Amino acid sequence: MQTHVVPVGFDYDRLIAPLIRDQRDVDRVILLEGAVGSEANVEYSRRLSRKLEQDFRNLLGAETERVVVDDVYDYDAAFEQAYELINAELDGEPGGDEPSRSGAEADSSADREVWVNVSAMPRPVSFAFATAAHSIMVERQADRDRIHTYYTAPEKYLETELAEELRAGKELLEDVRRGEVDSDRIDERLDSVADLLAEFDERGTTIGAKRIGETHVVELPVASFSNVKPFEEVILYKLGEAGEFESVSELAEALARDLNEEYTDSFRSKVIYNVDRLGPGGKGYIEREERGKSHRTRLSRIGELWVRAHADRSGRSD
């Protein structure tokens, strides 16, 4: 069960296009609506929300719910709302008027994932939901792989084109006032304005979803809130240098050689203990994939970022 939490601002494409283009599973969508600025702004955002609601259902077959954020500039309230909403989705207890499901009708909690899109809506809401998601990752270590925050970049912003159109309109009006314009030029401007307004009404302030690497989604990893101890650092740097090991025993053997230590059961146990502390149930810097009786071991995304950020400070270049 893949639930996407989508704050709606003044964008359309980058809230739905990446999910379609990357062929991602979307079972349930929660669209967050909030009052922003003038009455015209509010109505425009709600119109986009209604369009997204229909298209998530029609194009992706997703169950869709619209949820109101009372004050988009109240960070504390948005954080509390996000915290409760994400936990409820993970536990299979969605809010609202939807009846609770149990038994064969309910999805296993272990099969539920929550994806939080932070691309749109005022920053306090996006930051509050991202921070709440990361807080839950830390609190629920066993579930951290089921919680994701992500961002999508647009291919084009319409604000610059709108500004250019205003400048061209200003020049035209100045020439009209001086009596230096013909009807063809007026028709050209009218057509250009009509096309740009139609695009704005249909797709919001941004166009498209930019491809970054192999996907249209940039997932934002969460850091651990625990310090990395010296021997844990050694393990992380070794994984950063080697990429991955077929087993923890293989990693321990490589570390023993690097440290000029005898490879004993005691040393191997020490490595296993620290890898467990750095793994999914601990600090989250290491991923372990079960292969038969062994576990293929490599850095997680946040582990890769940690090694990259600390390489110069440690005197390493890898």
C-alpha cells in the first residue's frame, strides 16, 4: 500500500507527472489544501486540487482524499498534523470519515509505505511534513524504510514568461498611447497572452517534471541523531572505499588486514556488533541484504552522504 502525501500549492505537473513517468505504485493520495494569500489564490489552488484529485483517480487508479491545513504558516500545527497523519497511514488507520478496516480487508502494516512530496505549498508546511517524517523515521527505526520524503524539480517556471509578457504588453500600450501601433501587432499580443494564460490555468506556475539521473524524484534521506564512534567510522570509510561486501565476515577480514589485526572470532564479533548498530535498526548508515546465510553489506544513501561529507576532514580522498 503506497500512500503519497501531496501538499498542493500552485503546481500541477510536478505533483503527478513524476509518478506517471517513473511508473510508481500509487494506491492512496492525500492532497493537502491550505488558504494562501488572496481569495483568487485560494480558489486557484483549490481548482488545481480538484483537478489533481480527478487525475490521480483516473490516471493512476488511486484512492484520493483532500485534507485541509488550517493555517499554512503555523509550523507547529502543521508538524502535529503531519505527525499524526503519517503514523496513522503507516498503521493502517487513515483519518477522516473512511471506515476502519480489519482482517482480510486491511493491508498489513508492514506492507504500507508513506511518501511525502515537499515540492509545493508554502515552505512551513513542506518543512513541517518533512521534519515530521524524519522524526518518525528516528522513532520507528524498524519502519524507516517505509517512510520517504521527496522533491521534484520543474522543467520550466512560468513566472519569467509572465514577466516577459507584461513587459511586451507595457511596450504595446505605450505605443498605443502614442498612436504608433497597427492591428496585427495587437492581434499577436492577444494570441500570446491567451496562450500563456491557458497554460497557467491548466498547469500552474511550473511546467513539467525534470528528469534527474534515472528518475524524476529526488528522495531526501534522513540522518541519524547519534554520533558515529571511531570504530564505526572505520567501517563506514571501508564501505565507502569498497562499495559493498558479500558478507559481514568478508568486511571483517578486509578491516583486519587494513588495521594489521589478527582475524579472530572476537574481532569478527566486534565488526558484526558495530555493523548492527549502523544498520537499519540502528543509525541507518548501512544497508544489509540477505543472501542465503550471509548478508550483502553496503552503505545506505545517508551513509554515502556521511562518508562524502567527512572524507576531507579525515584526510581521505575516497
